[in-house]
Amino acid sequence: MKSSNILKQYPDFRNFFCGQLISQLGDRIHSLALLWITYKWSGSAALVGGIMVGTSLPGILIAPYAGTIIDRCNKKQVMIAADAARFFILAFVTFTSYQGRLDYPLLLGATVLISLASAFFNPAALAVMPELVEEKQEILTSANALAQIGASASAVAGPVVGSALIAAIGVSAAFLCNTISFTVSIWFLLKIKTRLQTNAIHESWLKDIRVVKVVFARIPLLAQLLFPVLLVNLFFCSISIIIPVLAEGVYKMGANGMGWMMAAFGGGMLISTLVLSFYGIRGSERGVVASGFFLLGTAFLVIGALPSYPLSLAGCLLAGLSLSVVNIKLIVLYQRLLPVESRGKVMAVVTALALSTQPVSYGLTGYVLDLVEPLRLMLICGAAIVPISIYVFFLKGWRTCNLSE
């Protein structure tokens, strides 16, 4: 089914999609402002890394408990409550910023609180999708593809709009945009009329992990892929800290330069999402995943070895494109291999494990960047990712999964 038909046929999904689109655009503007003002204040990559740890670690730690609450409560109410919490937090940040009283400790504390609220909203948003459209494979696939296109588009537009706002008005305007975006999101959520389901029975997180162990024993490839994915995430996530240092510290391009680098990365994700949505991609999961990791490492090497702003933009574009392809192919792979009765549990645990390396990467990168030049660190990360791609290609588990080539 075409995306336009889904938006027409399912008004509740249309409301959800529009609210998410505006909210994600605000989030991207906010993220750029967050990184920019932190590096501008301090010139320290370590403090930028601390802010990024604040955006990820609290949400990861609370995720299992948030999932329990989400299953037992009305998902619409959970999302509205999370958006309301983020609105009030950001309204306070915006006010203190306009007053000239915003400092690093206050910004870090607000970032932690926003991360905790997001830990409730994001899983609820993923879980509510089958209730807003029919649970048919074609319809769900198209709905998820449309949501991914919206997220990728916001990743392109957000940094560009945010950098323009910062340059023209100041960082407070970027915070204000995200504050307003949550009011718009709440308004669209309130328009959803579908009666969402709740589930009073919820198995423990530890029991979910035991189920994952059994599945991994039956399908060795899934366990074999987890370690290289964790390693790639560890090296890849460094780019979030390196971009502001490159844009300001190396290329002297300011907020606009940083915004265009982030937009180039989002542009790569958008291109790959559109291609996969409309044309698909031929080739085995083995070849596509390994090639995607190889191109990701190559993108890092290009940025590090050829210190040129245009080439860095090209490297960011290639990194976003290859990462999106890998993510989509890995999701499809897990969906094909996992038994229906344990698919949700395994995906939840694997996602939490994969994300666990984000705060480690942010903190470590921030510390190392105060000691090592950013271009050299890009070379190190790229040199680490390329051999991981080769390792992935030769995993023994590929031969035992009966995947069509």
C-alpha cells in the first residue's frame, strides 16, 4: 500500500505521524543547539561527551522498568505524559537561556530528565503502531517505512534550521522550537480516537533474558552478530562528539558548518530509506551487512585522511547511507529468523544491549578528544570498523541459517 493511502485511510496514524514529524524536527534542532552551546562554552570535548552520556545513559538504565509501565498503562496517556514532562523541562531551559542564567550543570540535569521522559515515550510510540493501522504485513511495513522517512527527513532539516536559528537569533530560539514542538505533538496525540490496549500481565526482564539465551543457542548467527554490532556502535557513536569539534575547532565553520555536517549524515539516511522503501536492495543479508559496515569504516577513513570540509560532508553522507542500510537489513534479518512467540522479547533485549555502548562511546570519545586530534581519532575508528566488516562476512552462522542469497 502506498504511504499516501495509509495517511488517508488511517486518520489516527496520520495524527500520530504528524505529531512525530514535528517533534522529531524539534529534537534535531535541540540536539544541534545542545552540542553547539556546550562546545562553545567550554571548548572541551569531554564536556560534550558528558552531555551526550546524559542523553543516552539514563534512558537505557530505566528502559526495562519503563517497558513494564508502558505494557500496563494506556500508551496514548503515557506518550502525552512524557511529552508534557519534556515540555515543562524545555520551557524552563528556554526561560533560563533567555535570562542568561543557563549553565552546564543545569543543562546536564535537564538533559538527564529529558532522557528519562523519552525512555517512556519512544517504546510506547513503537508499540502503538500496530494498533493505529491494520496488522497486515504490507500495511505495517508501509507505515513503518513512512515513519522512518519522516525521521530521516527531520535529520536533514533539523540541523539546517537549527544552525540558521542559532546564527540569526541565538541558541535560546532553538530550545524554544523544541518546546513548541511538544505542544504540537500533544495536540495531535489528543486527536487519536483509537481505544488502545493495555496488558496487566508482564514478564520480568530477567525472564526475557533467559528466553534470549535459548533463542541464541538455537540460532548461533544472532549471538555471533551481537559482538561486532556492539564494537561498531562503540566506534561509530564517536562521530556525534567529533562533528562539533571538526566544524568549529578544525574547519572554523561555526554553527552552520556543524549543522550541514549533521544534515549530510541525515541526508544519507534519508536517501537509503527512500531507495529501500521504493526499490528494495538486492543481495544477501550477509553481503549487504558486511558491505555496509565496510563503507561505514571507509567514510570515517575519508574524513580522517582528507581534511577538507566538502570531503567531510561527503563522508558524513556515506556514513548515514551505509548505517541506515545496515540497520534495516539487520532488523529484517532478525524478523526472518526469530520465532514469532519470542520476537518482541529478543528484539527488546538486543536493542538494549546494542544501545548500551552509546554512553561508553560518548564518554570515552570526549575524554580521548582532549588528548588526540579529531581527524586522527576518525582514522582510528575507521581502521577499527573495516576489519570488523570482514569478520562479519566470514561468520560461521551465515551458513546454518538457510537464508536465500
